[in-house]
Amino acid sequence: MRVAIIPAHNEAATIGSVVLQTQPYVETVVVVDDGSTDTTARVAELAGAQVLSHDRNRGKGAAIQTGLRAGVKEGADVLVLLDGDGQHDPDSIPDLVEPIERGESDLVIGSRVKQGNGTPPRHRKFGRAVLDTVTNAVSDTAISDTQSGFRAMRAELLKKVEFEDAGMGIESTMLAEATGASARISEVPIEEHYPETASPNQHSVGHALTVLNSLLKIVRRDHPLLVFGVVGVLSLLFGGYLGYDTATHYWATQEFWPGRAMLSMLFSIIGTQLITAALILDTVRLKGNN
């Protein structure tokens, strides 16, 4: 059984047609109205979707989580995710779900390599390239379009992972979490439709910062020895340098620098604490994985 999940925030102009175009390829369409102030929920309902509404705007990730839970309750075997703004072509759904239904993949990403209607601005393309590079480095993948919101997954995957990101970083964190659960991930080419009137709900810079923050949380959680350890060692080295400089200056001139001496002790203490924290957190992580 296929269930489509469509997170939507103020998409009244497009959500109806997206629902209608999606229905032939799935048994149920679930639209999660993420605190819209327009008629998104009403239009989606009239188009035949099952509508779940948030009382306020909680973020795309939260909307996807709500939709995934609803899809599992519906008894879905395959869950399809797509946006409500019309940039994804529902006719590509069979291509997305095919690797899953053949038993070859657990998560399939729709890679926007074919040009449809309209072209995204250059700054958005550049932002995607940056986020693709960072996401692939963090999640240890080689996905060509990590930020694509058009994807399908095996419902069984949700028993192994929880996609907890509530914001726009959900696409990246989903890849990282799926990789951590040893999920089989693949891509299929899709068209990208980018109408000239398209207006993203979040500025591209804000979007990028949100995604990078989400990835940083994953790195901090999964690689504490790297994050805290490196900073701790640098702090300890800097403290040692200040201490050495203070000591040699006093030896040569008999002039004592109290300020630099205090900074040396401060950075040395901070470095020692960070290294200790890194070792403890890494030990906890390793025990949790066993």
C-alpha cells in the first residue's frame, strides 16, 4: 500500500492540483497543513486528501513527522514524500517506488537532474551544491541531490530510525539517520518544476543555516571525540603557548604578565575539560551502539 505525505504551508494556490495529480499513484494522500493562514487545508480536503492540521507553523520536519505517523497508521508499505508547491511531478512516483517494491532500496531520493518548467535562481543552485557537499560528508553518502524533498521510503525503515528534525534540515538529517541504520539508499532522476512565481517559505540563507545547524548537531552527537576533542586540544595548545610565552618573558626580564598568565590557565582548564568531555561522550556513544 502506498501513502503520499505532502507537508504544506500556505499552498492554497497549488495544493489542490498536487493532490489530484498524486491520487492515481497512491491509495491515500495525506496533507499536513502546517499552520497555514490561507485555505490550504480546505482546498486539500476538497481535492480528496486526508488533512491533518497543526495549530501553528511547526516547521517542515514536524509536518513530515506527523504525516509519516499517519501513513504508518494507514497501513502503508511505502511512503512517498513530495512538496505542495508544485515543483515535483507526481507522474514520477512510480519511478521512485519501484526500487523499494522490488526490494532493492529502503530510501529513494528524486534527483532533480531534468529541467521541467522554470529554472531556479543561481544562488539557490549554489546553496544546494554547498549543502550537498556538507550533507554527503556528514552522512557518508554520495547523493547528487541531498536537498530534494521528493522521495520514497519503506515504512519498515521507521522502526529503525526516528527523523526528529522539525525544520528545513529534515532532508539532510533523514539521509544521515538512514545511513546510520544501514539503510539502502538510491536515486532516480526526476524533473524539477520551478515556476517564476515560486516564493519559498524561508529565505535561502536562512534555509542553509538551518540545514547546517541540523548537520552540526548530528556531527556533535555521532562524533563527539572529533568535535570536542579537536577544540579541546587547540584550547590546551593555546593555553600552553601563552604560559610558555609568559614564563620565558619573566625569565628574561623579570617582568610578570598577570593577564596573560590568567588566560593561559583559563584556556588550559577549558581545553582539559573539553578533552575529558569528549572522551566521556565517545565512551557513552560506543556503549549505546553495542
